[in-house]
Amino acid sequence: SRLYNERIQMIKIYFKQAFALMRQNRLFSTLYITGTGLAIAMTVIVAVVYYVKLAPVYPEENRGNTYYLSGTSFERNKDGRFQSWSFAYSYRALQEWFYPLKNAREVSASTFGAVKYIQPSDRSGDFPVQIVETDPAYFRIYAFSFFDGQPFTQSDLESGMRKAVITDKLARRLFGKENGVIGCQFLLDYETYQVCGVVRGASHLTNRSYADLYVPYSTVDGYRDPAYSEVPYCGPFQVTVWVEDGKQGEALCEEVHEIVRKQNLLHEVDGLKMNIEKDPVSHLRASLMMSVGGGEGDWWRAVRYLLFILLTLLLVPALNLSGLIASRMESRLPEMGVRKAFGGRRSKLLSQVLWENFLLTLVGGVLGMVVAWIALYGCREWVFRVFDRYAWLVPDGTDVYVSGEMLFAPSVFLITLLFCLILNILSALIPVWLSLRNPIVYSLYEKR
């Protein structure tokens, strides 16, 4: 306990000395804090962008155990005639292949990105809404928070009932409130729908779950029809699968590939060959494959690209700050010489200088985090897509907000703190160590 108290007192003394040196060397302190702040701001931006892509955030809280099947392709090469078909999955594929999957906790089929128009009762003019046409399992995979009501049921799906789960924002626009609207009706493309639930809306940044309203896919005309008459398994549906853990995820992949193998054996005579590329793909892999450095099936390239960015953000400012510290240590050589002459150990002097620089790095880190948060909020419509392979425009009126859960995540804070520590050590350790190796006589007679 006594040694611990002495250590705390020593650190307090180091911080007091650091504050005094900051006042004495304002130009150095300003340059050091600014350089550190910019480096950490960029690091925080990268960390938050990928945190939003990969971490379990509302309502995609099961991302770690979520797999996607986006589509399939068929080809036939028979009698010198080559044909190919590529699309998402059909209703028949759902019934025969995916809904009966054994290695799955939940299986959901959806169509994404549909835009339709609502005709408000006050005749204020039609306005577009983004729709997800799906099934009840969708609301078990994605953890939506219901203000009122509940999801539509399996019987609603099977009977084609025009039920709808709407967001709180849409509820306020249609009815002026988000509570007490269950059973209310509205017109969607001149068809009457009834509200069965109101949820807290997702951000457009969680694009797998974002929409203004969610309806049963059985309300769409021709949802059972395949995209091609020659291939009955191509259609409009993408499949999302929630598994228990990574082990079941591996079993799921094996089960799906076994389906493909059997289909190819079944159609070997007529030359029809099925391919599902890399499906099913985990959320982690799917997100990294969409990065600038990634390619189809080459998600490790995206990982290497991300590590290269982080390494660059770490080394470049460290080298610049190291030069600043080296020049500053030259001016402090007489001080170090006096301390060594009075018995100061090299390890203790090294610890003092590192703590002094850590204070500057910490101040720069706080500044960098504030700058990063401002940039992320102010530029949220494009900064979260800057690492994507394909840029796309955000539709007018779309919710692109960054929640507190995204900005102030504990993991992002820990990454920033770790970055501060590493930056401090890399930038200060070598120049300080080299300066402290000078003989006492050299240090005492070194001119300021």
C-alpha cells in the first residue's frame, strides 16, 4: 500500500511538471496536441465506421450469428448452346430448401429496397416510403423495440392479410402519434393496410433492417412466381439465417452446399448446373467484402487493407511527433544531466518523460475524439460509406442518424485509449532513450 501511494504521488508530480512544461513550451505543446488529435480523430472515425458495420447495434443485435444468402446462378451448356440465369431465390426455393433447414435457429425471407407511395388521409400529397416485404421470423432475428402492437403473424402471411409494422416516424406523420394507432388504416399504392405494430425505426446505416414499414411478402402480386420459367428456383427473395453459434454456422454452410450438390446431381442429365458463389456468408464476411479493399470472396484482402490504414494512421504521426520530441529533448539535456548527477536513475527519468508526453497525448486524444464525433455526425450521409466498394446515394427523407450507442461505444473508447498509449510510446520512447544515454558531462555542458 505504501509503495502504491508513493507511485501515485510520483505520477501527480509528473503531471504537475508536464503542465508547467506545456506553459513554457506553448508552440511545441500546440503542435504535439494538434498532431495527436488529428491522428486520433482519423482513427476514431475508422473505428466507429467499422463498429457500425460489424458490431451488434440496434436492431441488428444478432449480427455475430447471422448469415445471408443473397442469390444463386444457373447455367446450362448443352448441344453447343450456353445459357445462364442469375437472381435471388424463389418462393419454391424457400419452401423446399431454406425454411426446412435443420442447422438454423430462425430463417427469414425478404425483398429489400422496394419503394411505394402512401396516400395520406389529409390529401396532403403522396410520399414515398421504403418497404421490406418479409415474414414473421424477420422480427425474431432483428430485435426491434415495439412502442405498440406486435409483428404480423404466420397466419397473416399465409392468408395474405394486408397488415403492416410501421416505424414511429411514419406513425407520427400518418396519425400524429406513435401509440394508440393499432388497427388504424392507411393507403399504400391505393391498397388499404392495417397497422399491427409500431417500432422504433432503424438507422439507414443498419441497411439490412432499415425500412419505413414492413409488410407480409404474400401481399405482393405474383410472389410465388419464379423470375425465369426455365429455372424455378430464381426469384425475388434474399434469405437471412440466425444460428446459435459459429459451430452451427459451419454446419449451416455444409447443409446448404449439400443442397447444391444434390440439385446438380438431379439435373446432371439436362446439363443444368447450380452455383451459389460463397453463400451462405456471415455478417462479418459480407461487410468486409463490401469494403474498398475487398473483392468477391476475398475478404482477407479487406482485412489487410484495414490493417494498413490503421498502421499508417499510427506510424506517420508517431514519426512526426518523434522528431518534435527529439528536438525538445536536446533543449532538456542540461536538466537531465543535473538529475543524473544527483542520482536520478535512467529508468526513472524515462518514466517521467513518458508520463509528461502521455498527458499531451491524452489531451490530443480528447480533442481528436471531439473532432471525430463532430465529423461523424455532420458528414454521416457519406462518411460511413467511404470504405465501401460501391457508392450509393441516400434517398431523400431517409433517416441517416448516428445513435449514442454507435458514437459512444465502450469498444471504440478502449481502441482510442490504446491508440493514445501506443502513439505515446512509439513517438517518445526512442528519442528519449537516446537522449538519456548521453554521458552526464555531455548533458551538463550541452548548450540550451
